[in-house]
Amino acid sequence: MTTDKPRGRPRRFDPEEAIGVAQQLFHARGYDAVTVADVTAALGINPPSFYAAFGSKAGLYARVLERYNGANAVPLATLLRDDRPVAECLAAVLEEAARYYAANPEAAGCLVLEGVRCEDQGARHAALAYNLAAEDVIRGYVAARCPKQAEQLTDFVSTTMSGLSAKARTGHGVDQLLATARLAALALARAAEA
């Protein structure tokens, strides 16, 4: 007698692998459009295993955001350098954002910036915390060198990044996003001279 079931122990559930799969789902569809059933089906697990590992969809999303921030977010610490002009570094951030946001057409844009628009309040606040932390890094960098312009330049960069992410989600490719980032760089250079 034969069965279709594989022999031996079932494949062990790997939470880190699950976070990677969930990241792809959340990034491609947005937090609100992904259900627990979608996640469990993609992982090949049952809901009790999901809830034991993550507690809730929001709990999984928090882990996804942490992973994304550590490995897939725009590397601000590398781009905001003390040996280059402020406007040049901020322009590099925008160009890198354009490249990151268009790199995967199946999951375009920024997971964090798109997350701040989701309907679920808890998920929105989790994404917003990462967004505000990134803004604080930019603000701190600018304030150390151009204190009077820190708020204005930070708002400009943050707003431009949000726009780049939104446009990537609607299908703008890397060339269009880079053109926008480079146009914004001209404004940054003028503002930094003021």
C-alpha cells in the first residue's frame, strides 16, 4: 500500500523563512490585502502554528518591518557622510531610494512608506515608527551641518521619498524615478546654498 504522504518527519517550520515569505506578500499586496489564510497557505502551515509563532498578523508584520529595516531599507548610515556636502548626500539618498523602490516590480515602493497608509491602526503605527526613525536620522545629519535648514530639508526629502514610493507602486520604472530624484537634487542644492 502506498500513500501520497512523504515519509519521515514533516519539514520543520522556520520562523525566519516565514518572515521572508510574509515580507514578499506584504510588500507586493500591502498589509491590508494580506490575510492570515494567505500567509498560512504560502507557508504551508496551519493557523495554530502561525499564531504560536507570531501571535497575530500584526505581530508578524512587526517582525517583517524589523527585518526590512535591517536588510532592505535605504542605507542612510552609508549615504549620509560627513566628507561630502549635505545636498549631495541627500541627493544620493533620493537616488538610492529610486533604485530600491523600482528594483522589484512585483513589490515596488517602500514597505515602510506604503505601510503608513494601511487601514489597520496597529500596523500603521508600527510602520510610522520606522518612518519617523528614518526622518530623525536625516534630521540629525542635516542639523549637525545646517541647523537652520534641518526641518525644511528633512521634510523635503521625506516627502520626495513618499512620492517616489507611490509612483513606483503605480508602475514608474527606475528611469522615471531617477529623473525625479535628480530634479529634486537640484532643489536640494539650491536650498543648501541659501
